[in-house]
Amino acid sequence: MQIILFNNVSLSMERELTLAELLVQQGYEENGFAVAVNQTFVPRSTYASVCIREGDKVDVIVPMQGG
Amino acid sequence: MTPEETQRYSRHFSLPHLGVAGQKRLKRSKILCIGAGGLGSPALHYLCAAGVGTLGIIDHDRVELSNLQRQILYNVKDIGQLKTLAAKSRLLKQNPNIDIIAHPEKLTEKNALSIIQDYDIVLDGTDNFNARYLINDACCVLGKPNIYAGVFQFSGECSVFMPNNGPCYRCLYDTPPSISPNCSEAGVLGVVPGIMGTIQATEALKLALGQCSSLVGKVLRFNALNLTFETFTLSANPDCPLCSNGQSFYDLSHHHSQELCTMTSLNNDASTSTIEYITPQALKTLMEQNSDFILLDVREPEEYEECNLAGLLIPLRELNLRHHELDKEKSIIVHCRMDGRSLQAAEFLCQIGFPTVKYLKGGIVAWAQEIGDMPNISIPL
Ligand SMILES: [Zn+2]
């Protein structure tokens, strides 16, 4: 079991997942957001190759348009 | 520097990196603030007070009473006035030594380059994605630093995008979300743009003084509820059309194509929308017939608690992530308080392939007026 922090909530995964798999599992299928892994933004084109494992912190960041 | 200025800026003179030389640098700098609202108000106040020699203000809006909750540049007498002109007169009272250039017009693909090119530094204090992408692209083309901030309810974010190698706004957000409420829809705590706009002014002053900004390649996210500041690292995105492979020119006429077309189509109001509506009476009939449809409430949970029609609650801002909770086989009737959010939601659901989507005309307010009977109501509307 792999425990990660997803949007600041603890989440247990059966196995290591790619970032792309994790996002689909969590219902993020559209564009229009950015993702940071361990406080660093990850380009969308690498979601399928970034591996998320025990102890990682993943944040889905939605842009704020207000001013 | 005049004796008046020497006295006025005396608190700057003993500061490292500033002094008389730094003050002269500020006087020579030209900073453009795009948007004179919640973010622009504090930013302009401080830049003016600090003695930035030329301040440009671009905004096409007029002051409204609902602006005064956070837009501290304005007072009751300014209501109905152009924001640029009201801001200029207020700021000149604060510091008559500086030049303020009002641009009372909307920033467009046509005027962006010619307006921005006269300034050294740009502050993005706008309230919509179209403007934010346009400012980003224009600043990349012209090689101007773009100090960006955005706010949402109790949160804000800020970053500084330097020209040439990026990262830029497109490196961070390649496409806007298909739906996203603005301040008038989602609300904002007034101090949040106050804090974020003040951070923008801080970084602008540092750049004007020839110092580095601490927010290059960083995104600062602020949450007022738990009072946290979180910093994220951002690198140039290899897929960014502006920052990848050293592309030095980008045609601004491409703006409304592709990525932004979904946003512009969401600006439809009831009069131009092709979405069908249903009246409260017709909805009541459907309910009484136990028809098979989903009533979708896209308001916020707090509004739902106050009163609701027992619909499924998915706030508009979450709909792009949670639409799979809806059964595509069923017809959907969307409602909000009145018409604004429900129309956006209905447009969105149509775009992503829901075959039958209608909205409740006049929302729950119309229901309360015409039907009165509220299945789940705890306190009056
Ligand atoms: Zn970029």
C-alpha cells in the first residue's frame, strides 16, 4: 500500500501509479488545471511517465481568474 | 529631486538597494497596471506612494457600488465614473509628483502591443482568462516582465513571468478550465486581492530597482482561511508555444482561436443562448409526474443549505471535474439562484455531449416567487 497526499488529503493507492493514472482515478479528465508533484509543476506531456509513489504530495491547481 | 520629494521619500533613503539613487530609478520607471479593480487598487496605491514616475492604468469599466467592498481606490462619489479617471484623480491627491496615464479602454489583440510597449513592467490585475492569456502573450512578444495575480473566494496566487526563457502563464496553465466562476459569481473576501495586489506591487518595485523578483519560476498560493503561503516551483514547459524552442514571435491574432473559444462561448447571456429553458411551473409539473430527469443545482453548498429543490448539488466550479457523476442517458435540468451559473453549466454540459440539457428560467428565486412551495427550506430566501 502506498500512502500519498492528494490535494492535502491522505490517499492510499494499491500500487505505484503514473500521474496520468492517478488523475483519471480521481476524476480529473479535463484540461484546465496544472499539477504539482512535491511542490514542482509537471508538464502535461509527462503525466503518463511521472511515477507517483509512497510519500509523494500531489496538488491539482486550478487557475484563479478573479481580480 | 525637489525638497518636497526629498522629504516625502525620506523613509526610502536609508534602505539598502534604495537610497537617493534608487528613488531616482523609481522616478524613471514606467509601470502599467491592467485592471483597476481589487488587485489594481492596492497595487496602484503603493506604486504611486513609492514614487514610480509613470503609472499607466487600463480598464474600461465604470465604478459600481459592489466594487467598494474591495476596490479601495474608489468612494461613493465615483459610482458611475470611469475607473481609470476616478483612480487617476485619487492617486494624484496622494502623490502629485508622478504622471498617471489613463487608458479607458478594453485591452484587445489590436491595442495590446501598442499600449504595453511604452512601459517597463506590467501588472496583470484583470478578472478573466482571455485578458490573462493576451497579456502573457503580448509581454512575451515585447519582452516585458508580467507580474500576475489571481483571486478566488479566500485564495490568491501570484507569479512573475520574465521574458525570453520563461516560464510564462501558458507554461503554468496551457488551457483555461472550461468553466470557472469570476468574483461576481463566486465571491471574494475583500482583503484577499488586497494582499495579492500588494505582493504584485512589492515585486514591481524590486524589478524597477533592478533587483530580482523572488517569484520568477515560482507560484505563490495564499489561503486566507488557514493563513498559509505555499510556494511551487515552475519551469519553462517544453510544450509552451511561447517558451519552447526559442520562438521569439507569436501572432496575437491567434488569440480567440482554439483554447479560448470555449471561454468566449461561455460568455453568452440568456438572450443569445441556444439552450432551452423550462419555467418553474413546467418543472413542478415534471416533478409531480415523477418524470425521469436529473435536477442539477450548481450553486455553492452554503446556498444549498439555505434552501433547495432537492436537486443534485455540484457547484459550477466543480462541474468540469464531476460531470461524470451525471447519467448521460437522462435529461438534465440545471438551476442556480437566477440564470447566470445555470446557463454556463448547461452550455458546458452540451459541449461535452449531454444530449438534453435545459435550465430553470429565473432559478430558485423564480421558483420561490411563482410556486412558493420549497421542498427543503430551512431559512427564507
Ligand atoms: Zn511559456
